[in-house]
Amino acid sequence: AVNVLGHCHPAIVQAVQHQVTQLVHVSNLYYNIRQIELAELLGQQSNGMRSFFSNSGAEANEGAIKLARKFGRVHHNGAYEIISMERSFHGRTLATTAATGQASYQATWVPIPDGFKQVPYNDLEALKAATSEKTIGVLLEAVQGEGGIWPGDKEFIQGVRQWCDEQNLVMICDEVQAGMGRTGKFFSWEHYDVVPDIVTMAKGLAGGVPIGAMLTGPRTDLFVPGDHGTTFGGNPIASAAGIATIQTIVDEDLLENAARMGAYWHTKLEAFCEKYHFIDSPRGLGLMQAVNVKHELAPTIVQQALEHGLLLNNLGPGTLRMIPPLILKTEDIDEATELLDRALTDVANMPVAQV
């Protein structure tokens, strides 16, 4: 989900090459014009939210957790607990691991920090039941990425927004994987007609140059100097790459392309699910697609596809995930379809697939 413009897109290359001749790094005691320009572009896409830049998605989520806890201290009698979703993924630092709703990511690092609990995704009643006087926020992905590419139900996402409003809670949307136009809209939460209080970003934000961002609306705009900080976050090179990435997405109408190519790719996946009995449940939004795989064959399919020249990704043994660049064309999908068909035919001829 990082190379949203593919590898070495000319706009990013030119922006980075120019920036390294001007300024590589500057103390945050100085004014960083590239960072300001990137923040302005993000504000245009997010209803005027303000940005705090970091180096990664995990750092962005750490900042969101801190900001939510400050909201709890200021407005909610010191409430600090974050409710996140089962099958979620929010990073590999201790706090973001605790927020991640997958035990396999937590087991090695116990005891993990407290102040986090998980509820089933798309289960609004479970969320309400889990809310207590200690709860200050809800952290979710509008489209779960590492959890298997599961878009949220519209009723659920809108219900979370309403519940947060009723209970004076903070709604945090993790857009690290699903943001930057991947789903056909700049942010995946735009599909649900809601606006979160806090948004986190990374991965594709600078098209391959490391950067993260935490965005906040006015309700949670509570940080003051000294509350949070970073050495390299939003450095001039990364910010220049981020500016070039966003401008290219807008100028080349890549949101519409992601939606159109995603729909086309989805029809190919539906056809594969009809043809091969060991894959099913095609799903996703835009260029964020997945299918389920029976008999724990997902790693085998990935290996066979690689041998035919197609790079795929499996999430455990039972899910194939496909997250190509936003610059994808129909001929790219047609070629990928042919290669994947060969790989699936190879797997179909294996005894384990004939059960």
C-alpha cells in the first residue's frame, strides 16, 4: 500500500531531487515551508483538519492515542480507555500492539499496556456494551487491512460516529493502509458520510518516502507545545514527496481511476471464484481487494503466482490480498488476470485442492 504511484514516479523523483539541493533537514525550531504546504494539502482533503507529522503509521497512531487521552483528561474526567476492533492492526509499538485486535501480535510482548479493549467489527451493540466511564475513544479502520480487507458496514460506521457524539467520545480512523485514494476516495471514511475527530495516515502518503501524519479536527485540537514531538517527522524531503504524491493523485484523477480499476479487477475476482471452488468471498473497495482461500492454500497460490511473474500477498493461510498502485490500467489487470489464472490452474491440479 506504499507505492501508490508505482516505483520511481517522475513527480516524486523530481520533488525529492530538487529538495535535497535546498534543504535536507532542519530543526523544528525553524519554519519548514514544505511541511506547511503538505499540511495545507491534507487540510483541503479533510475538511480543514490540522496535521502533526511523524515517521510511520505506528507513530501516527501513538499520537492519536495520546491526543485522545488528553481529551479525556480535559473533557471527560480523566477517561483514558480506547476501544478498538477485533482483527484490527494499528502498529508494532507497545501501545499500538495493545490496540491491535489480533492476539498473535501481542503474545510475545506481554504484559502489554492496559487501557485498550477490543470488540467484534461491525457490532455496534458490542461497542456500546463495552463502553464505560473509563472509555474515551473508538479506534477503527473503515476498511480493515491486515484483518482481511473487510469494509465496514455503513450502519456500523455511522453508528460509531453517533455513539461517540452521544457519549462525548473521540472517533479515530486509522487510514494508514486504506487512505491516499486507495479505495477510490482520498479517505476510506468518506464512503460512509462521516467525519472522524482524528485521522492517522502513513504508507502511501509520500509514495515510498517514510512519513506519517495525525490529523485532527477542532474538537480534539488540544496539543500545545511540549505535549508531543518528533525529530524527523515531516522533514523537508518526505514532505516534498508527500506534496508531489497528493498533487499527482489530484492532477491525474487517480481517485476515479482507483474506483474504476477496482471495479474492473473485482469482476475478474468474481469470475475466478466461479471457476475455482477453493476461493470465494471477493470483496473490497477500489484497489483494495481480497478473496478467501480454502484448505489453507493462500501461501501456495502466492508462490505459484510468483513463479508466473505476479506478486500477491497472503494474510495468513486463508486470504489473498491485492493492493496495486493507483496508476493501474486495464491492460495491467488483464495481464495480471492471465498470470493469476495460470497460478490457480496449477493449484487446482494439486491433490490438496481437490478435496
